[in-house]
Amino acid sequence: MDLINEISRTVIWLIRAGVTFRVCYCFFRLIMADEESSMYKKRAKNTLLFYVIAESAFVIKSLVMSYYS
């Protein structure tokens, strides 16, 4: 059980770091490239959507693990 929790915490940390860097990259590119701004807005929006779904999956996993423990 401890191994599963440790792996989950590591994956959540990696997801948060990746989303942070990706959104920052999209915003910096949005500032630099005016003609491609809609593409980077969409990419930033999709990244944030991925983050919400990923966090939701880990919350559901946590609820299921606490229910059956």
C-alpha cells in the first residue's frame, strides 16, 4: 500500500511540474508570436484540461482506496 501511495505522489508531482512548464511555455510563445496566438491559447487550455482530468483521476483512486481499506 505504501508503494502505491509513493508512486501516486511521484506521478502527481511530475504531472504538476509538467503542466506548469507547459503553460509557461505556451504563454511565453503567445507573447512572442502574434500570428500563432490562437494555437498557443488552445494548447494552454488543453494542458489545463489535462491537469483537471489527471487530478480527478487521482482523487477517484484515493476515494476507492480509502473505501476498500
